Amino acid sequence: KAGVTQTPRYLIKTRGQQVTLSCSPISGHRSVSWYQQTPGQGLQFLFEYFSETQRNKGNFPGRFSGRQFSNSRSEMNVSTLELGDSALYLCASRIEGAWTEAFFGQGTRLTVV
Amino acid sequence: AQKITQTQPGMFVQEKEAVTLDCTYDTSDQSYGLFWYKQPSSGEMIFLIYQGSYDEQNATEGRYSLNFQKARKSANLVISASQLGDSAMYFCAMRETGYSTLTFGKGTMLLVSP
């Protein structure tokens, strides 16, 4: 069974640009969450999608957005990039259920210069 | 207040020894789940073990066990017989009733030496 796939693995962007990250969940998983990981702030929740609907959103500015498609694949978009957006962005998928574990992808490392 | 506290920024252990990584949590919910993840330098978060708040027995998965003390709100990870491949960051996380997001601690870096 294939794991969670995130593309691209690495990105370098310039301040002010926008970026789109992609996440393909494990087959059968309809819940997809996104996390930002930085050395200073640690792991912070961005948003969660289930059946194409955003179910939860973390405390991030509106420049961060996402969506989920009918095949459960998800994308997140960051507009008007800032230097502080440099981070590892992790996507996780899980089977619906209160206590099911989340399976993570290898992440997309975004560097904003 | 921090929901998940991992007080050990780094831990050193020799190969084949056991090591305990500490985790305390804060919640007013009666029903919650606690998770441990391992993050090698490659970046991927690898699920290790889960403990539900109503589980009476401590969870075990191979060399990993969770020392769950509900009254103390602690959920320490015990790794028995450490291996060189165990060197990584370890994160404790919690999911509370009514929410589907994971709240993570700051992590503990474990280094296993030969």
C-alpha cells in the first residue's frame, strides 16, 4: 500500500511569490491535514479537509489556503510568500475515526529567499 | 498553557540500553488519545504507538511501550534495547474529543551511540 505522497520535496521561492504544494493520501483515507514545522514554532496545525470540506483551520493568516479534491488529494497554497514561511510542510492522512493514527508524508521543504 | 510538554530537548543512550522519553499533557477532556511519532532526518513523521485515555493497559508495540499515568497526565515512551536506527526526533501528540487535529510537543532528540 503506497504511503502519503507529497510533491515537490523541495522548493525555493522568492518573497512575494505564491506556491502550491500537493498531497496524495493513502488510498481509502478521506481525512487530510496539513502542518507547518519550523525550528522556532515546532509543529503547527494548518488545516484539515474531509470529503472536500475544510473541517478545521489553525491560526494562520489568510495567505494560507487549501482544498481537497473528490479523490481526496489535497493542495495547499501560500500567496505573497514571506521569509518566515520557510518551513517543512507536512501532510497527513487517516481513516475517519476519533482515535485513528495519522500517517505522514515526507514533507515539502520550502525555502523563501 | 502548553498542551503537550516534552522537557528533554536531547537524550543520549548507548546501543542495547532502554531509554524513557518524557511527555506530560494538559486537557480537561475525559476522552482523548495520545500518540508518539518518530521523525528521522529525512523529515517523515513515523507513527509509533497510541494510548487512549480509557485504555486500562499500557500500550506496547514491539520495542516501544507507553508508560501511561493518567492521574499525573503523563505518557512517557519507553524504547527497549535501543538501536542505532532509533536516533531521531521523537514527538508526543494529543488528540482531544471533538477535535480531529493533533497537538504536538516540541520534541526530544534521541542519539544512540555504539
